[in-house]
Amino acid sequence: MALILVQSPKGGTGTTFLAAQLALQLAGKGHEVNALDCTYQNSLKMHFGFTPAQAVPELGAAHDEPLVAFGVSLLQGHGHSRSLSFMSDPEAALDRLFDSRHLWVVDVASEDRHLVELLMRRCDLHICPLLPTAASLGTLNRLSATAPAMKLDRTVFVLNQLDDRHRLSRHSHSFVRDLFGDQLLATVRRDEAVNEALARFEPITKYAPLSAALQDLRFFASAVEERLGLALGEADLKVTGDA
């Protein structure tokens, strides 16, 4: 259906958190979603309620079934993206790996430029998380060597951890909104419940169903649906159970 790349040129912007929450929200809307963690940290699973020790099947493994939670199939791709079979012909490997019947949400580390460039050529949407900080906004010129950030057709932005109590956060929001217009797909408010849920190995939907950030994440998922033309009719909706 679609390949969604979630990656930022600056680490620590909440890329893994947003990738996990997008996958959860889209699955809750009835989409068949695969979430692929291509980071060395392998922490995407924690946002689904799994512990760091929980094994996640490797993408491309012959007989491994994906780990399924809340309607999302979890896979690990860091090892495979560095294997000899992948590196020898990465384009052919990507053609074989991605099932077009599903939505793919792929979390890639900021420094993994080789994999980013491969996926940028085939993704339907690139979501770039930003923080309302000088360090994060200062990396916008690292998105592309050939075009400014606001000219990248498939790239959209999410401003994460927005806190209107702080002046720099407010001004950063205004700056990004004025710079990118409708390329700023969503903002997600800072909420301590996000870290508390992670510490308890619970999705925020279960730990804090009234979280302000959760409201923003629902809007974010709807905006992604609209951008990609993915909205399902009532007849298409499927009920997904808990893990």
C-alpha cells in the first residue's frame, strides 16, 4: 500500500516514538501495518509493551514470523541491511522484502545515510521529526545535498515535544509553521506520560488514554492518511485486538 520512512538528520528527536505511534494509530484505523526497526538500538518494540530482552524477528529471515502487537507486525531490519546479501544488490533486496499489500512504517537512524538514500528513492512519504530547539532546527540543511528542505516533495515534518510554556518552543513552532506551511504535518505536545508509559512497558494508549500527546498523535495519523489517500471506508475497517 505505502512505504513510510521516519527519519531525522538529528538524533534524539523522537523518531522511534513517532514511528511506533504512527504504526499503532494506523493499525487502529484498520490498516495492515508492518513496523520495521532499522536501528541498532532495537527499541521500537518497547513502545508496543515489549521489554529490551524480547527478540524481534529479522526481516528476510526464512521461517521467522513477525511479532504482532495491537495489530502491528514488528520486524527488525538493522542486521539484514548490513548483510552481504543485501549490500551486494540492495535495490533487488528491497524489491523482494517490502510486501505491497501492507503499510510499512520504517524507523531509520539519523546517521544511517546509505539506507536513508536507498529508501528515500522508493518511499511514498518521508516523515522528518524535529524538536523546537536550535540544535534540531540547525540540521535542516542536512536533509538533502541538492534541494532545500521546503522543496522536497515527499518530505513532511512533525514538531515533537512542543511546550508552549517556553518562549523558544513557541518561537520555533512559529518559525517552522511559516517556513514549511502544509509540509508541517503535525505537532506533538510534550507530555511526561510518554516516558512514564515507556518505563512501564505500556503503549501510551493504555497507560494514559487522556494524554494531550495522544490527541496529537491521532491527528498526526489522520494527516498521514489524508496525505497518502489511505482513508478506509466503514466496509474496509478491521478490528485489531491487543497483543
